[in-house]
Amino acid sequence: MTSASGIRGAAAPAAAAGVVVAGLRAPLGVAIVLAAAFALSANATAAARGFRPGWRYGLAGLGHAGVALLLVGVVVSSGFGRSERVVLRPGQEREVLGYRLTYEGIHPHADGRDRARVAVSGRGAGFVATPAYYWSDTMRGFMKTPHIERSLTGDLYLEPIDVVGGGEKAEGPVWMAVGDAHRVGEASYRLLGIEPEADEVMRIVARVEVSAGGRTDILRPALEIDMRSRERRGVPDCLPDGRELEVVAADPMTGRVALGLPAEPAGLPGLVVELSLKPFIGLIWLGAALVVLSLALAAVRRSTEGPPGPGEVAG
């Protein structure tokens, strides 16, 4: 008994420590994982003991364990989830979140809903994503349905956002300090600030005010620098029409960044997509399945029996 209690008591701190080591930093998220892991351990043990004399006596523990597992899944999946938006040009390969994406155009489908075709490879995966992107006369607008690729470690969502014109970069990067402004065509770009984020991968985020066509947007392109390999990678942000603004280089000594500013729209149409990774989302589905199973079995029990027996929790 003492050994089992000790194991249950150690499971929750171990789970919380595990998510912190893995990179979860939000105090509320860590606290929720700690509490939910303790509840999961205690209720799983209660369910196992309750099922020994018969299936009717462990349903409450099973349901509560399912709720705790679902909660852990929600926090972990959202805490470690990542998403990135990018413009794909026909036939051009782009690397996004460790995956290589190649846009193959929009093709008609038998159900009347056009599908975008995007070849996806990397991280041991290889498939063709076919998210729906079609015009709806009823809604008077484009309808978009993401492609979902499920796996044991998590789900990958590829969602079409918009079809856009081309957008070649302006000649050479433009070096700007905070407060500087630069104009390309009808668009004006002003650097509002630079926000470094230090970790194993340093991020230099540029906060840029973009004014064009009577509207103003704040974009946050970034430059990522792996402190171990010194490898650099730009993480662009998209203008409303899908063209990209990126940080090409940074000079910490002068507090300036080099921005790759998009030129006027031109060229072949591309597809703006958002790639989202939702790890460990299977915990959510498993927890929900346990809750539904416990409720279904409780309904069967109530329809076949009278009042709850000794040691059985009513509900």
C-alpha cells in the first residue's frame, strides 16, 4: 500500500518536471499538468481496484481518469504546438517547421470542391495533402477545410488561407534602425522595435508597421540563430495579400536589422498556407473516449440494476 502511494505521489511531480524539461514554461500550464497528473494517477488506481470485484464498481474512477488525461492532453498539445504561415509558389519547395512543402496547384474534385495539392515530406513522413479550397455560392465566399494527417505522436494540420499573386523581393536587403521608414511602391515600412528572444535558438523579432492601401498592419518577421551550429534561418511574416516580409540579417552592435521587403505583386499565383503541429493530441481523444465509455457503462448499469451497491459511487 505504501509503495503504491509513493509511486502515485512521485508520478505527478515527475510529469510536471518532464514537461518543464521538454520546454513548457507557462506556470499555469505546469500547475495544471501537476494537478491533472496526480488526479490521473489516483483515479486510475481507484478504477483498477474497483474493477476487481466487477465492472460496475470502477466506473467513477475511469471517468475521472479520462477527464484528467484529457486535461493533460489539452495543456501539453497547446503548450508544445507550433504553427507557421508561408506562401507556396507552384513547383517551389519551401521548408516549414521541419517539413518540405511543394505546391502542385489547385485541382477539381469529384464532389465539386476544388482541392489544393501540396506534397509534404520530412521527419519520416511523405504524403500529398489535399486541403479543400473552393467557392461557395451559398456563403458567397471561399470555403477552406484543412488537411489533417494523424499519427501516434500528434496531428499535422495544413490549412489553405488564400491564393495570391507573385511577389519578387526588392533589390537587396534594406538596413533599418528603430524609427526608420522605407517605401516600396505604395507600401510604407517603419521599424518599430527589435525584440531578441534568447534560448538555444536565439530569435531576433522585428516589429514592423506596414501601411498600404489605406490600412496599417503590424508584422513580426524573425531571424532564428541556432547557438550551437550557428545556422541562421529566416521566419517571414505575411502581408494581407500574402507577400512576405523577412529579416535577412541583424547587427546587434548598431541595433539594426536588414529587411527583405516585397516588391509590387507580380508573377505566378501562389497559395498561402498555415502549417500547424499539434503534438500529443491523442491524449485528448483517449481521455474523451474514457469519459464517454464510463458514461455509457454507467447508463447500462442504471438500466439493469437498482441503487448502487456498497463501495459504488452513484452518479
